[in-house]
Amino acid sequence: MLIALIFMLASASICMSQEWNSARITVLYGSEIPFNFNTMDKIKNGIEIATGTTLGISLADSSKIGHDLEGFDLNFRSFNAQTNIKGDVSVLPLNRIRVKAENGFGLVSQAPEGSKGYQDLNTGWINLFSYRKTPWNPPVDDLKGSDSQLIISYECGKPISAGGNGSLMGETPDYYNVEIEFELMPIGQGF
């Protein structure tokens, strides 16, 4: 009976294992980002949260033929394609929030890729960061979330004259809320 159980467990792990590349995002810090516009200066000039979220990036190439990993793209959008920032009474356009991803450490790309700078929150997927490494030599080039991290920064209500999308001056005071989702897309043959 014990031999049969060990055989079944070994078979189950073989059947459930992935035979191609894997990618995972881990939120290491900052899963909820509050913007508190509690002074006139913040309402006029906006708020930037420079190190709001830290993401760990795990990416592994299994060396299977036909699945050649070359890197990844990190994309973002409003969760479930929510069309605006909802308040209890009012709404704001999504683009009042802008997001940027930068290398925290471990993600220096070979190509002139990397951060795309601040991007407007939108309903469709927008690229924030690109990482390329060719050829990918597993396991040496595989990424681990503890050693490969992105820093996500946010800004809201920054005036157009300061490079933002508009001050919140004149907007209805409310408790606004929007969820943002991130997508890690492996790049290479077989994806």
C-alpha cells in the first residue's frame, strides 16, 4: 500500500509540473497606495509617491525546445477595465493617476529597454517596463523575486505645467478609489 501511494504521489507531481517557462509577480511592499489631498498645496501641485510598491519578478526558462525565453514586459491597467476613478458621489478620469516602473535592482536590460517613464492609467494594457536578455542561459539568467525587483511610483493631480495631467483644483471632494492590475508577459519564441 505504501509503495502504491508513493507511486501515485510521484505520478501526480509529474503530471502537474509545468514543462515550459514560468513567470510570477510578487508584491513585496505597498499593495495599497493612499493619496491624501489634505492641504491646499497638495490639491494644487499633486502628490507623487516615488517608491509606492516594490514588485519581485520571478522568471525561469525550462530549456524546452520551442520555448526560448528572452525577457519580459510589465504592463498595467485599471482592474477589470474600470473606466474612471469612482468616488462616493463623483468620478475622475483615469488619467489623473500616472504610474512608472523602474529597476529596483537586478534588472539591467541589455537592450535600450527598461522604464517607459510615467504612463497614464487606462482601461487597456500599457507597457511600463521591458527587460531583455539574449541569449537566456538557464538557470544562471533565471530571475528570482528576492533578487530582481521593480519599484513602482505613482503620481496624482500634478499640474500640466509640471508634466502631469492636471491639478485637482476645482474637483469635487470625495473618497475616490481605483484598483490597478499588473501583468508580467514573458517574451520569446513559444509565447
